[in-house]
Amino acid sequence: MRAELIDGKKIGQAMRAELRPEIAALRQRGVTPGLAVVLVGEDPASQVYVRMKGRACDDLGMRSETIRLPADAAEAELLAVIERLNADPEIHGILVQLPLPKQINETRVLHRIVPGKDVDGFHPENVGKVAIGDPTGFRPATPYGVQQLLVRSGVPTSGAHAVIVGRSNIVGRPMASLLLHKGKGADATVTVCHSRTRDIGAVTRQADVLIVAMGKPEFVRGDMVKPGAVVIDVGVNRVDDATTEKGYRLVGDVAFEEAAAVAARITPVPGGVGPMTITMLLYNTVQAARQWAD
Ligand code: NAP
């Protein structure tokens, strides 16, 4: 059997198109959804992500602003930028691109963003709202995107056993929250694995829906996947490859060919979860603008 691909690029594009009328309606009310992205330093991958976010906003007629600070910027300088953006009525969403340089305390920075503009959903107020299923909380973009991939691909989650590998605050933990909710794309029985999980293959083999977010290239092998499962690979890892022009290629946390031979459906890397993450960030920014306007 060869698994069917879940195409995040296609689903993401369709979802972005659905946002257009809502953005147009907000603009008619004099509110152009605005996203500010703050980038500290010159990490090449972060620069690419920031450019992609800006372009996605422009494409939908949203406002976007990128604030760049040098790699040696002091924490106080970054906090001052956040305070300015918190007070700016034209900015509805604020995102600080991670990782931050060592001299800056990430938690202090993320907690300074006003919860109503925290479109990454990392502020404890939003984390709490998401945990209790309050729809005014911002769902972190990556797990929100995974959930939308499942919904829009018609993957049944109600009563399904969803196994998540990874318990980070950015992906694994909020993913578990979302799948535990009642309703569409949820109602799953959820198991979360991490680096201390014993016999991880025995757990992943029970998954009807297997979501992997570890940051370990091709860790999940074919024999760790239940035949007929749906596999969502969140991982993005650079591995050396002298045969490519750049000298590297991107792989997920799942050994794609092996897993695709066993699974019913699978996301590719790239082109699976990645495009959904940006799409859901745009959704959160529009939600922020709507909540601000109402
Ligand atoms: P992270 O903060 O490093 O968390 C990794 C998680 O995996 C941790 O919970 C860790 O367990 C677990 N883990 C590591 N090695 C393991 C092992 N051998 N067995 C079982 N569990 C193990 O990473 P993250 O931020 O969640 O990101 C995960 C991956 O997703 C990365 O490749 C990242 O680049 C990618 N990502 C992609 C997107 C996207 O848009 N496509 C967005 C975000 C992240 P412990 O907690 O026990 O250490």
C-alpha cells in the first residue's frame, strides 16, 4: 500500500482564499488586520520565515510590519519595541520570531505581549484559554494547522487514538489540548510521548493518528506506524546532502518512504504542516482584528 498525501500547500491556499472576504469586510469597517513581526539577529532560517509571513500578509491585503533588531540587542530594547506595538492601534497581532539570542529572556519577552495581540498563543492567558476550550484564546499556529489538516482531509478524530510524540509548549502540549476538546477535529483519546517514554514504538503503533514533533530527523520508522494510520510529520530538519546545490535537504521526523508504505495518509516535508502554520497565523491575526473591532 502507498499512503495518500495530505497536501498542506493546497489546503493552506484554500484556507487563505476563504479569509479574503472577512478581511475585505473588516477593511470596510476601517480595520485592516495588521501583523508585526519582530526579528532579533540574522538567523538565516528565521529570516526566510519572516519574509514568508510578510509576503503572505501583503498577498491578502493585510498590513505587515517587520522590526529588525541586531543580534546583540539588549532585552530592554526588545521590550520597548513590544510596548510600542502593544499600544499601536494599527497592529492587531505581534509575533516575536524565535529563537532569541542568549542575552534575552524568552519568557519575559513573550509574557510582555498583550494577550489580545499574542497571535502565537504563547502568553499564559492564551495557553489557559486554549486548555479550557475558550474560543477567544489564540491557538498556537502549528497545532491549529495540524488540526485543520485533519478536519479538511476528512480524517475522523472522534474516538480515535491520537498519539503525539513531543511535549513542547509550541507543538506537542497545545496539540494534545486541541485534540482533547469536544467537537470537530477533536474528541480524540490522546497519548503524549516524550524522551522518557518507554518502548515508544509500542505506543506509536497504537495510533490511529500519529503526530510527530520531535526535531529528530527520520526518527519514526515504518515499523513504528500502525497499518492504515494517518501520519502528520511536524518536524523540519536539515540534513547534509552533497548531491543538492545547497549542500543539505529538509527531512521530517518520520522516515517518509517507510511510513508511506504502511500508513493510509501522510504529510510530506516540506509541503505538509509548514504552509499551514503560516496560514493559521494569518487566521489568528484576523481573529485578533475582529475581536478588537467588535
Ligand atoms: P522541541 O521543543 O525541541 O521539543 C521536542 C520534543 O520531542 C520534546 O518534548 C522531547 O522530549 C521530544 N523528544 C526528543 N527526542 C525524543 C526521543 N528520542 N524520543 C521521544 N521524544 C523525544 O521541538 P518543537 O519546537 O516541538 O519542534 C519539533 C519539530 O517540529 C522540530 O523539527 C521543529 O523544527 C518542527 N516545527 C515545525 C513547525 C512547522 O511549521 N512545520 C513549527 C514548529 C516546529 P522531552 O520533552 O522529554 O525533551
